[in-house]
Amino acid sequence: MELQYLIWIVVGLSFSLYIGIAIWSRAASTKDFYVAGGGVNPIANGMATAADWMSAASFISMAGIISFGGYDGSVFLMGWTGGFVLLALLIAPYLRKFGKYTVPDFIGDRYYSNSARTVAVFCALIVSFTYIAGQMLGVGLVFSRYLEVDIVNGILIGMGIVLFYAVLGGMKGITYTQVAQYCVMIFAFMVPAVFISLLVTGNVIPQFGFGSTTTDGVYLLDKLDGLHKDLGFNLYTTGSKSIIDMFCITMALMIGTAGLPHVIVRFFTVKKVSDARKSAGWALLFIAILYTTAPAIAVFSRTNLIETVSEKPYKNMPEWFSKWETTGLLKFNDKNDDGLIQYSSEQITNELYVSPDIMVLANPEIAQLPNWVIALLAAGALAAALSTAAGLLLVISSSISHDLLKKIFMPKISEKGELIAARVSATLAVCLAGWFAINPPGFVAETVALAFGLAASSFFPAICLGIFSKRVNKEGAMSGMLCGISLMLIYILKFKFGFFGGGTSDDWWFGVSPEGFGTLSMIVNLIVTITISSFTKKPSEKIQKLVVEIRKP
């Protein structure tokens, strides 16, 4: 069957499945809408958490970033996996015991202040909108290539689909939809990896193929290092980033994870605290399947790309090359008019631009795998982006309807009214998120990394100190959150959008990139929080006893 028809069929069937599940599991109450009724099986919740966690950044962009950055790209693997462990062990069980399923709700009650709750809502909205922009951009990328529409129209289509099942089903619909999306996603990611590993190394397991020899007897990583050296790039197995920037990016991703509202709420969809711990364990297992495969995919795709295009005639390029050219994510500029593609590290001589975001998606086509594998990958990429986008939409809607309207402005609002408000706010949120996706600050993974930096700079100290310190009060928490996120926003606006005089990498403060600056902002937040808390009134005895009670197993 022709590739395009096959893609339409596979993607159409996956969308029908998601919409069908949303209709079947539609939310009838605010409890269904916010926490799926609180009765989800731990294994199913672990699978849904993994789907929520493995966003477009993980599926589409992470392997691409590693493919181009090599050792430097490992920060995403270390940061995101380490962060989830930190969240699962250090944060989530205590929040689950506290009983507040949104971060602003926890902060509002722990710090006995609606002002603190409002600040937390503000931070949650900024983090979620930045994060969801990366997901909708991923949707646009997939649609633009596989469904042959431009990126803007692809984003609009994705907005419509995710809005339907998120608004209709709430967390209940999202949870069971994400179980299906995880199955689609992991199958779509692993099948091409197995195929390519077998073709390149003869090893059926990609994780083992990564360290194996190729069919010509050379170790795969040695071969890629040689190709990089010939083209003037840094060796794949060595990094170019400074140690401090590597540390800061990794730490920002880790502590940012621990403050992500859409992941934390997952631990409230099960019945008991013990079930929350079980679902975290299952989620780690499900996540590990993709995360241990990503480095192998990165190496396979990078090697195949260089061998396919470098010093080859442009007129002989396969069909996939021209298809990706139409998206603007692959560009060839024949500077010397010799008809050959010169791919090198030198900007003066380099004739090829390749976006890291296409590496995973184009990999099966580069390797000339069967059409059904390519179609499956398209469905998996959409599942990854849509699953996380839906979770983020719910955070945004619950922050507005539950944390602002219910808790502050309209405490007497009926359950039906709150449910309507949640759905209306989700609708408005997806429209704004679409605009951010059309005007993103970087690649998918870079955009998501900025969201993690924002979460690290705002939420982590307030959540962590709120659990483990009796002394921290509302004045300290509010001041810390505002200082941390303000500093991070200024840095992003300066170096990503050119505000405040702009600047290049040479101008980075302390040599730290915007993706890693969340670590420094978090430290400022921590210092401000502790300092101001030390010079202001202690929390009441009731709050101090509450903190002690939370920490009891």
C-alpha cells in the first residue's frame, strides 16, 4: 500500500481509539475531571504516568538532540530519569498523604495563604504554557510531514483533537486514553529501533546494538566518531559543553521534574498512598524501555544520515529528503554549485541544515524500512505529544477553576459550575498554547527544558521545604517563588527572545545556558525563602504539627 494512505489509516485508527475512550470514560463530576475518581489501577496509572511523562520532547526530540550533541545530549537522559526518581521517592508520596492534588492547593494550605496560592497558580500557568508549546509544536511537526500539511495547520488540528478528549473526559478520559497512547507510543518507538539495530549491527536488541560492531566489523561508536572527525564535528563520545553548564542543565531538569504539576497529580488518581508508590515503580519501568533505547536510536540515525547525504549528489537523494525539505526542517543550499551535498561543521562550507527534531521521525525512511513501520512511528509520535498536552491542559484548567475560582473568588460555586469553568478554561488554554507553539523559543526538547527550568526556579523549594521544614512560612515561600521565576523569565527573555539587550553564548551568566539557568534561579529562590522565613513570624503550631504528620510513613 502507498505510504501516504497507510499513514492516514494508522493515524486515523489511533485517533478513533482515543476519541472512543474519551466518550466511554467522560467525566461526570469534578472528582472524575481532576483525579479520575481516585480509583485507577496502579499498573494502568503507571502506564498513563509514563505516557504523560514521555512527551514529544522524549519521543521526537531527545534522541535528535543526543544524535547531534552526542555526550552533551546525555544531560536530558540523566536529568529527566533522575528527576522522575526524585519526584517518585521524595515528593509525590508526601503530597499524596497531604491530600492536595494540585501544587497551588498544597502551597495555599501549607502556607495558610490565598496569596501564596495565587502566586503558585501564576507559576503553574507559566510552566504549563511553556511545556505545552513544545508538545503542540511536536504535533505540528508530525502532521506537517506525514499528513502533508504545514506546521501551523498541523498544530491547529492537534489542538482540536486534544481539546476534545481532554475537555470531555477530564483526568478520567485522559488516564485511559494515555494507557492506549503508551502502548502505541512504545511499540512505534521500539519496532524501528529493533529493525535498524538488526540491519546495522546484527543485534536484535537496540540497547546491545548501541555498543556492538557494525556489519563491517567496526564498533558503531568508533565509526560515528570517525565520521564526525572527517566532517570537522566534535567527537560524538566527547562533549563541548562546560562542566558547570552540564551540571546546571542536568540539575534543572531533575528538580524541575519534581515540581511539574501535571506529573504530581498522577499520584492522586489511585486509591491509597501505597498504590501511588506502586504506580511510580511501574512508571519507572515503562519509562526505562524508551529511555534506554533513545541513545541507540540517536547513534543509528546520525550514522545513517551522514552516510546517506555526505558528499552525495543532491539529484540522487531519496524521496524522504524532498518530503522533509517541504517542512523547512531540512534545507540544502548548494554554495559551490557542484551538485554535491557538503555537510560539515564549518558554517562557511556547510550546505545542509538538519533540525534535530526530525531525526527520530526520518530514521525509518533513511534506513529504508517498510512503509507500515513509518506509519506506526507517525502514530506513536502523535500519541507522545498528545498524551502530555492533555495532562498539561488539565493542570491549567484545574489551576483556574479549582485553585482560583473555587478556593478564592467563588467559594460557593456548585460542582456543575466548577466543571463548566474547568472546561471553558481548558478551551481558552489550548488556544493560547497553540499560539505559543506557532512561535516557539527553540527545538521541542529545548522548549520543554525551559519549562523544567521554570518549574525548578519556582516550585521546588516551596514544595520541598513545605514538606521537610516546619520553619518556612508564607512570606518566605511567596518571596522565593516570585524571585526565582522572575529571574528565570528575565534570563529566557534576554537570551532566547533578545529582550534586555539580548546576547550570545559568550554572554551567558557564569557560563550557564538558559536551559540550565533554572538551577541558579532555584538557588536564589532557596536563599530568599530561608532568609525571609528566618526574619518573619513562625507558622502556627497547627501548621507545624501538620508538617510533622505529613512526614510520618
